Amino acid sequence: MTTAVLTVDQVADRLGISRWKVHDLIRSRELGSFKIGRCRRISEAAVHDYISLRTEQEAA
């Protein structure tokens, strides 16, 4: 079963970047996220959208 909501560490692992870079992407609003209490979460859809956007930018 696929997880619909990911932690910062899970996103970092999937993208092959550091957790600090994930936080930078969130701060710059390149990667959408939300908070549940004090925990930051990122939807799989937001990760997919980020990858699609970056792929399109690189192809242009």
C-alpha cells in the first residue's frame, strides 16, 4: 500500500537530496507541504508535481 502523506525524511530519500534541501524547497514554495501539529508533511501528489515541473523546466 502506498503512503499518501510523507515526512521530510521520506521525501529526501525519494528525491536523493538532504532533508535540509527539502526544507529549502518548502520555504521557497517549490514543494507544497502542510503541518499536522508540529509535524511537517508532504503529499505524494506534491512530490509528483515538483518532479513534473522540474522535468518540464529541464526539457525546455
